[in-house]
Amino acid sequence: MLPGLHPAQQRVLSEARRFNLLRAGRRFGKSTLGRHVLMHEALRFRPAAWVAPSYKYLLPNWREVCDTLAPVIVSKSEEEKHLCIAGGGEIDFWSADGGLPGEGRSYGLVVFDECAMMGADLERLWTRSLRPTLADLQGGAW
């Protein structure tokens, strides 16, 4: 079972579009909301990806998702940070400091975490690497 969302997070989710940008203060629960939509996508048997500015920011979210989805994880690669979910969903975790993440992949959803820390690289990552991964499945982004 996915963790519950507080009313403000539920409102954001209810007003979501294909591409979403959430600017909220500290402790709002942006990463929690991101994990929620990421896991929901995988549980709908669609591939999803999490992108963090560095491995340091990726790791706690990887662990949280692994713990939450443990009962439905079919296979897990600690090295590649890749999960396969029962029924066909998949989740990749990418560090933005390692080049162009996700090239050659196809996703139903991409979640960017800590975007402000990516600086000028964010536009390059979006246009050259991750936006194209959403084309085949008409995927969305947060």
C-alpha cells in the first residue's frame, strides 16, 4: 500500500497535467509526492524513472521505494538502480551527474527531484535526454 498524502499533496495530484512543476516550501513533501506518483505508475505496469541531481540525493529515495514495493518486486539491481515489478512495471533511478540519463529508454513517467540543484543542466537533461523517453508512451513528468 502506498503511503497516504496530506490534503495539499492530494490537491496538487488532482490538478495534475501531463507535465507538472511543483514549487513548494521545505517540508511540503515534494519528494514524498514524487515517490507516490512514481510507484503508482509502476503499479499500473508502466515504466517510470526517478532523476536526482546526484547519487547522494538518489539513494534515500531508492531505499524508500524499494522498502515500500518490496512485496511486489520481482527483481532488483542495486548496481543499476533498476526495479522490475510483478505484472510488468519497471522503475529506473538516475543520477543527473552521470551524463544523459535514460537515453534509449521509454517511460510512462519521469520524476525530477531537487531540480533547483541541477541548475543549467536541467534544460539539457530535459530536452536532449528525458523528454524523448516520454514520446512512445505519451508519458508525463513531474
